[in-house]
Amino acid sequence: MARRQRRSVIGRAALTLLTTFCTLAGAALAVAAPAGAAQRGTGIAPGVAYEEFDIAAARGPAHAHVLTVDLRDPRVRLDLLHPGAVAARATISRQATAQGAVAGVNGDFFNISEAQHPGVQATGASVGPAIAGGRALKAAVPNGQRFGPALPPGTGTEDVFGVGVDRRARLDGLRLVGSVRTPEGRIPLGGFNQYALPVGSVGAFTAVWGSASRVRATCGTDTDRSAPCSTDTHEVTIRDGRVVSSSDTPGSGPIAPGTTVLVGREAGAQQLRKFFAGEPVKVRHRLVAAASRIPYRFALGGYPVLAGGRPLPGLDDRTSAVRTAVGIADGGRRLVLLALDGARAYRTGLTIAEVASLMRTLGSVDAFSLDGGGSSTLVVREPGAPAVSVRNHPSDGVERPVPNGIGIFSTG
């Protein structure tokens, strides 16, 4: 990991010194950077710049690392960083280097632990929907099954930040629509490559899920992720459009290309028990956007904190932490990616209310919170370097493996 040399904002010729004061929910936030200042930082690639600066937050100093991306430059694009499977984790520096990104930040919250379910391993899969290269990888778990801080009122696990095929960034929601069809009828699909299925539903798992056990998908309830695992489960394997095997216990191990594994719990399990070997089965699934009719090339989960230039009502203004966020400006053509520093001197971080205020100060009209704490990571690849380097100090002392992130790619 490359260690940055701490630079005083006061001594930087590259940054015009201004102090912007933003007041939100009674907390004053002093930011030693004007709106758009990060655009005048270090050029990483055409349309991509990096800057860092200090913040005098309510509970102590914080240090921001910021990437700005100009999507009007045809040489720049965004896509999902991921380790090749939904139920897998790798450091952002490893993911970005492997995929050839010039920069990036960590992404969605994820299934990080399973202490409440003895004998069940955490899958590492992310909470929300995910799209990479225009291909849907997974859908969202029920709201009560998410990991991470409490959601702001009116938000949920289906919320996403994404970039459409029109190269414009948006905040949206992605809902799973799918079905399992047999000669006897149709069963609604309740899940797609996700670590938690709704109670009474049937979920589909494909090769992109990975090799993690599918037992976790039948644990908890729609409102309580710590609730016991279901005792009424069933699994059916579909290959080349026909049932080839079934079991009362969800399995594990890689799923072969062209194969779909259906997992049912409670009422869903009872429906799957009616399937028989050789029966023709057709599984269909897609993610439907709540707001945009433009297909997404890339999307990932988190939750909104700023919409239309206004902070969402009910944002937490008490709990400070190291954070990662992404902001949208200029009608979706300019992006601001933020990761706070986790070094001991800055570890108090910001509240979510302060994050919303900061993103607005940096010019964002909409903003989206991503996973924070030990997950917060921002990486940059210097021109000519073979790999990216980590620019912030992760609060764990080392990089945390995570399921996905936002990757910035450049042909320049």
C-alpha cells in the first residue's frame, strides 16, 4: 500500500483557499475546499482528477480524498469492480488492478458476519442490486436483512447509484421481476443471486453466484436478519431447461454455466417439492428500474443522502464514522467520489448528515452513501504504473476485502 505524504491544504498552490461553512441539523461543517475544487487537483487520466483536503467537522478533524470524473469525455467510463463472483470478496486495489481501472472506491454494504447463525458462514455478498457491463448480477435482499447503518426514512435495499447506456449517472431503484415456469404453472421469483430470500419464496442462483453455501439464503426473516434459519427448505437444480436433481438442504460449490439452482423456503420449498426429474422448467429474471427507462450499464447498492440538492429528511447527525460516498452533478455528467481517511488522527469521520452537506458543497445535486468504516478505500493508478495504490488510510490498518466497488476506466 502506497502511503501518501500528508499535505497541508494551506500550503497547496493547486487549491484556492476558501472555507465553506455548511450547517445541517445543528452541526457546523467547515470544509477547506470550495465547490468543484477537486477538479483542479492532480490529473489521473483524461477527465479524471484526484484531490485531498481537511475538514473541520463537529466531532474532530476529518480528511477527504476525492475523485472527480467528467463523463462528457468519451475516453472515460464507469463500471462495477467485483472479484468475479457475487459471493466473494477481494480488496479494491486488487479488483481495480485486475480489471484495468485507473481509479475507484469501495461499494455496497455486504453480508460480513453470521454470529447469530451458528454453523452458517457469511457469504460476503452485497446487500443491493448489482449490474456490471450491462448484465444483472444480483437483486436486493429484503430491507430487514441488510447489513449497515439504519436507512433514512423512505429508502430501501433496492436503491442504486448507476450509469446508463446514455453515459449519465442517476439515483434509482432496481426491482427484481421474474418467474419459474413449468407445464403446471408459474411461480413468482423472489430472489436472484442474493444472500437472503423473502420468507415463503423461491430464489434463483446462477454461475455468477460463486461457490458459497446457499444455506444463508434461508436464514432470518424479512424484518429480522438474526431470526433462525428456516427448517422447511428445498433445492432444485435445472440444467438445459430441465430438472436434474433436488435436495431438502441447500448446497454449496460452483454452479456450472448454463445451470440454475432454485432454492425455496417455507411455501417456496413446498412448491419446489412438486418438481420431478426431467420436468421442463424455464427461469426468467430481470431488474426493472423505478425511474429511468434508459438501461443501466452499471449499478450498485447503498442509500441516497442528497436528492435535488436537498439532504434527505431524517439523516443521522449524531454517529460519526469513516465514510465513502458518490455524488452526481451537471445532469449526471460529472461525478464526485469521496472516501474519508481512516488514520487515527481523522478516525472520528463524519455523520451522514455531514456527508450530505459536504457532497453538496463539492457541487453534487444528488449523493449516495456507500459502505464505510474499515471498508472505505480510494485507489488511484498513476500514469504508467502497473497497479493502483491506496490513497487513504483504511481504518482497519490494512485493506478490507469487499464484494464490489465503483471502477473508473480510461482509454486515455
